[in-house]
Amino acid sequence: MKILTIAEQKENSLSNISFEPIGAARSLGGEISTALLAGEAGDIAQRLSAKGVKVFAFINPELRYFQDEAYARILKGLIDREKPDVVIGSATFYGKGLLARLAALCGGGMASDCVGLSMEGDAVTARRPAYGGNVFFTIQNNSSGPFFVGLRPKAMPEATDESGGEIVEESVDPSLLTVKAKVTGRNTQAGSKVSLTEADIIVSGGRGIRGPENFKLIEELADSLGAAVGASRAIVDAGWVEYMYQVGQTGKTVNPKLYIAVGISGAIQHLVGMRSSKTIVAINRDKDAPIFNIATYGIVGDLFDVIPVLTKKIKEVMQ
């Protein structure tokens, strides 16, 4: 079996989630390669090849910014040539669009937002949550083309370093870079230093913070942990924080190692986006809040008493 994984970079900075598809592919066995599209070489290809895989490196200044039309054209050529059985990427904002376009171009089946991959006989089987994580179902490819799989970030372990990797420098046909919509720059919103979808630790605030002026408590706790900042839909709709922070059904789906929910009651719309977190800590003064039903650890108390003490203690330990 041949497996192609797709690396993800932003402005020539490799995202660590690029190592998760490689780890997932390794659990299936077979011949593994990785496709890299970037504007500059840097050390990106070397970091990928250190995982023991062959890296097909497409380097061109026009590839600095993600453009799904151009990326898909280039990758289709690679897929047609290498003929992988499975293509694995990350189910991020970029990956979802790219994999769907590739599946259509290559006539393959697709499964997105998957949290597991396994072999059932000779068939690759993807595992995907549904109905807010209350149900899991399995998907197999019944098309004649490759099986395209998008993995939920943080759902699979990153690949470890192995020997035997190599880098193949690929040429980029200029005609493939002519697209209808071209990205010429990127403006980043001010906010958390850590991406929500890639974060190992997330601290989220809800209506229990009582007002926008108190969101700084969430930010201070997150800073002490080196964590990303999240929010419930209630305080986003109230205009207390920007939509970029929203976790839940109409926001971002996250899967960190640690999720701290502060002043969040636990409406199903929020739980859908974070219930697969490895460890959940809930802080709420209402002992009957639904969030405690899924929490690994719970603190019943006023967040205005708990959070300052917790933040201070963490800073002392981290020093």
C-alpha cells in the first residue's frame, strides 16, 4: 500500500500538525511519502524527511500563501504519477477545502474530521464522530480512486524521527499557478499567540465571567500555561470577544490535551466542539452545570476566587 500525506505550512513556517498524518500513515503500514508545497525551502523539507519519509518538495515563491486551486492542480499531478492508495491530510480550514477538491479531481472517496484510522482486512477504515461525539461511524472507500482522509488536529500522535528519509525536489509548472483568485498577502488578527485548532492546552471563558472586562482573567490563565484562548458562543454573540475565539458547533472544533472551561455551563452546542479533549477541567459555581457531566476534574466555586489563585500558583510552578 502506498500512502501520501500532505504537509501544511503558513508563510513558510511548518505546522506541527503535519507530523500527525505521517504518524497515522505509519500505523497502517506501507510506503509513506509526504507532499510539501512552500514558497521557500528553509529547513521545512528536512524536518519532514527526519520522520523517515520521502518528501516531494514543490518550492516556488507563488506557493508561499495557500491557494487551494493551484495546490490541488500540483498535487493531482503528483497523485496521478505516484498513484497512492490513501492520501492523508489535516482537517483544518485549509485541509478540508484542499482534500475535497482533490477527491473531486481524482475521483476518490473522502472522509473528513476523522479521529482514527485502522486496517480491516485489506481495507483502510476511517473513524469519524457524529451527533456531537455521541456516535462514531466508520468509513471505507468504495471508489476507484484514492481514499482521501482529513484528520482532526490532535486526534493522532505525531510521527517520531526515523532514519531513511529523503527529499525529492520537484519542478512546478508555471501554468498550474494561474488561478482565478490569487492570495497576495495575509493579515493576522490580533489575539491569542497559539492557534486554537493546534493548541495542546486551551482555556475558554463563558458567560460566567459576567462582562467583557473580565475576559482578561481567561487570557492571564492561558498565558501562564502557554495556552490558546477560547470562548463560548454566548459571549461571542454578546459582543464580549471576537468570533475567532469561539469553540463549538458554529465555531471551531478542538481536541487539545487539556481543556479548561471557565464559567461555561456546558450547552450541547459548546460540547460538540470540545468534548473529545483528552482532559477537561470545569470551573463553575453551579454544581449542577452540564459541563460537569463530561469533565475529568471539576471545581465548584466562584471563578473570581479560583482563577487568580490558580494563575498565581501556575506562574510560581513555571518559574
